[in-house]
Amino acid sequence: MFNDISPRYDLLNRIISFRRDVAWRKKAIKRLGIDKGDRVLDLACGTGDMILNIQKAQPDAEVIGGDFSIQMLIHGKKKVNVPLVAADACALPFESEQFDKITMVFGFRNVVDKPQALREMYRVLKKGGKFCILEFSQPKSKLFSKLYWFYFKSILPRVGRLVSRHESAYTYLPVSVEHFPQEEEYRQMITDAGFSNISFTPYDFGICTAAIAEKQA
């Protein structure tokens, strides 16, 4: 599915989020705090949008992108000049303790075995390293939640189908968000993987949330 929508993936992100995805990425990077010389892995990197944002925020960081979709990586090669690696989040092709920071934007909900992916992130992070997972979430306000789900279930799939020319990709998106773990379960999953100092920061009334956690030194 992601291979099929890769040519119009960036355009669709801008359309369906009203360009708010750009701001969310910048805010997540700021909260994560990438330092000079940090080695950063951007998982589910898609076509490289997050990589470009990381490089603008911290030009002296070394960034590597990884994605399960080969076509996403092919399109990413046209945008970014960093190593892009075919990578399964549940079996990362890297030695242990290789990265200072890990980012994952709008990809974690697509991982089938989320606890295993978190364990793999823990493994490849250096001690004292952090991850930031930016993911769609469910607004807690009852009124806003009704508007949100109306848009997500009734409007977004039609726009996504029209622009991507893929029948089911953007019907799948709201379903994947609806079945994403609630905060308490999500926090426990991260804790069970070994992480500490876990924080959740919602953006735009909880449309998406940045989860940040640390591998203790």
C-alpha cells in the first residue's frame, strides 16, 4: 500500500493535515533536543520529510533514514542526501547502541508488533539516548472529537482516494488511529521495553501526540 501511494505521499500529508504536519515535525524535533554530533535514526522515514527538518534544526547531526517501503526510499533518494536503509522496525539492521536519537513520524501505528519495535529501538539506542514517536491520536474533548472523527471517517478517505488513486489507503488510516493504544496502555508498552522518563505532548487539541522516552545511562 505504501509503495503504491509513495509518488503522492508528501502532497497528501499536506492536504489532509492542512499543512499542520510541518509544524508538528518542527515541534517534535525541538522537544527531542538533537545536539551537535548526534547520530539520529529516522524510522518510517518515508520520502525524507523528517530528515530535512532534522537537518535544518541541527545541521551537524548525522542522520540515517530507514523504511519498510522500498518505493518510499526510492522517492526519498531524490530529496535527501543521507543513507536510506530498507528496515523492518521489528528487526532493525543495525548493531546495538548505535544512535543518540530515534524519530518515528506517523509510522508506529502501522507496526504490527509494537512491543518488539520498541525493544529494537531500545537496543540500537546508546545509553542516555532518546526516541520521539509522533503519531496521530484521539482528541479527548467530546465536541472536538466528534468533528475530528467526522473528518477522519467521512472526508479524509474520499480526498485520499481522489489524490492518491488508491482505493483503500486512506480508509485504512482512520481505522489504524482508532485501534492505536490509549495513553495508559501505550505508556506501559514503552515502560516494558525498558524506557524511562516518558512524556506525552499533544498538539492541536490532541490530533497528534509526541511520545518521548529515554534509555537510562
